[in-house]
Amino acid sequence: MSVTVLNQVMAVLQQLQLENEILRESLRELQSGTSRNPPPTESQPPSAPNPTTSSSHPYVLEPTVDVPDQFNDTRAYLRGFINQIRLIIRLQPLQYASDVSRVGLVGTLLSRLAQAWFAPLVETSSPLLENFTAFFVKLEAAFGETDRRQTTLTNLYSFQQGSHPALSTL
């Protein structure tokens, strides 16, 4: 067996051991009646898992996700950057369960003028640091496209087919 295959087998074995321990702990909780999330009664519908309870559980695994490149101040790239951040939050909901952690994630990925814009928010403990939606609104106001329609039209008119414009008029 090659070292790579052996490492993969060991990783799978560790994952199975971890899952086994989780199941054993759940069984112990159920048997002792100390489960953090008791089963729902007939009159009570099942609720969604509590992220704070789950995130305090050391065995919860979320996918590993690469963070996007830092955003500096290039307006054309903000929309893609924001969508990448939203995807990370969607894939790792336990890690980024609070607005503070979400804003913190974005703050660590800002550079140049965007970082200079963010610094006073941290230095003054701005309320924006605790409100992800409002933070994104301000970030888009500062660095987003001012007129998406015009930008799209400009981009469409700049398309080339060979040496000729692809569009002459709309």
C-alpha cells in the first residue's frame, strides 16, 4: 500500500471512530434521560437543531471550505466576493452562526481601501459588527456597483465576435 492510500484509510478510520463515539454518547444521553434535545411529544412538532448546542458539541463536523481571495476595493469583484461569503456561511452554519462571526469572517478578508474602511468600525466597536445584513448594505454602498444596469449594458456592448462587436444596438 502506498503512503497516500494508507493516509486515506487512516483518515476514514478516524472519522468512523469519531462517529462511533458520537453515537455512543447519544445512546448514553438517551438511556440516562439527560439528552440535550428531548424527543418531541405528539403535541410538539420537532424543532430545528439549536446551533449553539450543536456547536458546543466537539464532534460536529462541517465541510472544509477555502476562503476567497481578499477583497480590496475593486467594484466589479464585490458581488462575487459577497456570494462566496454567503456560500461559506451556508456550508459552515455552525462556525458562522452569529452575525459577529460572519462580519468577522468578512473583516479578515478585506485589504487595501476596504480594510481602511473596515478599521474604524472595529476601533469604535460599531453596531455594524453585530448586524451582518446592515454591514453588507454598508459594504455594498461603499464598494458595490453604483448602477448595475449600466454596467451590464456596458459589458454587453464590449463583447466582440472576432474583430467585430457582437452587439450593435439593443
